[in-house]
Amino acid sequence: MGFGVFIHRSDSIYDDSPAERYQFPPQYLRRVEACIGDWIVYYEPRRVDETRGYFATARVEQVIPDPKVPNMYLALIEPGSYLDFANPVPFSGNDGVVERGLLNEDGRISGRAQSAVRPLSSSDFNRIVGLGLREDAPVLPRVGEAVPIPGLHEEQAPFAFEQDRERISYLSSRIVRDRIFRRTVLRAYGERCAITGLRLINGGGRAEVDAAHIRPVEKNGPDIVSNGLALSGTAHWMFDRGLITLSDSLEILISRRVNDQEAVRALIAKDGRALAPHRVTERPHPHFLEWHRDHCFKQ
């Protein structure tokens, strides 16, 4: 087992779904197989417009031949392991290249940086993930006490793992994942409710909006922004109970079981459409919306 970097473009020609699978040609088979059972980091190249740099981590469960495309393979991602970074990490910063393993003996960036799949050292993995999950300005829940995150220093410096078990425990923690998911979803929606369009900030400076999973975690819904919606309390309650849902084009659909249709229509956005994030890759994915319509929405 070993860490790795998988390059993924938002405009990729490959059949990638970062939270589920990564498609690749045979020349990378050995490198991908070396990551089975361990964690990888997704990276978006600098030449991509509005690049996210290193933007997520996930665990590779297995590698199989692509059943649909000859001479191609799929790295299947362990369900529930994918996690968007709270802070996308740029390729380089004030201290130079973040992925130090890309430097040659002369301190220059080597040709390894062009590889779509490449091994990643433990120190580089910890550095990238530490920067990606650091919460300098955390978006906290509205109620309850802040929960300390194990492995992070009080000054929010990048964390270091003493052993594999601690790293796995940290990345698998539901508390940690909920915090990071809320932060990434609220950032994508500008802290506005996708259904009402309202941006309400309470007296403590926190947004009065939740990060809702479209396909719930307990139903194998991943912690990816495209499986999330920023929703106010009432909208969240209606969405979870199937009283409202979204079409693939983000039209807000109201269940016929709602007892006060006029009141709900007055609550939702005037154009009847949900607010969408700026980045196409962060918008609700039709795959998750279809699941909500089929399993939650009360026709």
C-alpha cells in the first residue's frame, strides 16, 4: 500500500466520478495498484481555469478492468471515504512546491509532475491533507460546543500523524467530515440557502444555514459538494422529508402532499429555481438528485 496523487480535470475526457471511480489507461496500472487500501489526493492541473490544485482525498478500494471500455481500468473509491478539502491547496506557496517529492536533486520540478498518477510520500501526503483540512476561519454549527479535532495544533498548523491508525481515524471521523462538508458546501453557495436565496447571519457571525446531503450518508451518499445543498432550517426539514426536491435543471418541485402550497411557493425563490454554485463541478449532480426524487420525494 502507498499514497498517491491522481490528476483529475473538471473537463476530463475520462469517465471519472471522483467520489466513486477513477478511469485510467494501462500504463498507470502498477502505480494505481500500489495505492489499493490506502489514500490518494486528487489534483487539478495549474493550466485549468480556476484550478483547485489539490482538492480532495479518498481511499482506493480496488482496481478492475473497465467493463465498458476495452484496455482501460477503474480505480474504485471506498464508499464514504471521499472528502473535499476545506481549503484547496495550490501547487506551490510561500515555502515553494507543496509536493516536495516532485523536486529533483537540483531543487527543480522534475518530469514526474506531468504524470497523471504518481506515488506520494507520507510526509507530502500529511502536508497536503493538513493544509487542505486546516480551519483558519471555521464555519461552526449554530448550536453546541465546538468539537476539538484530534491531530491539529491549537494554532491550526498542519497536523502530523504519528501512526497509520491515527490518520485513518481522523479522515474517517464523522464529526470531522461533517465540519469539513459544511464548510465546503456553504462556501460553494456563498452561505445562501439554495431554496430561498436568503443569506442570514446570526449575532455570532455564523450563517443560519445547514449543509444537507442530497443522498444521505446512511444511504451511501458521499461527502462531495455535488451531493450537497446549503439549506435554511425550514427548507432542510422539507427537503429531508420529501416535501420538496429538485429536477436535474434545478427547478424546485413541491410535493402534492404539502398542505399549504401557497405558503411554500412564497418561501422558495421567485423564479422557482434553486441557487447554483458558480463552479459547474460543485452543482448538484443529476445522479444524486435522481436518487432523492426516487427515494425521498413524495409525489
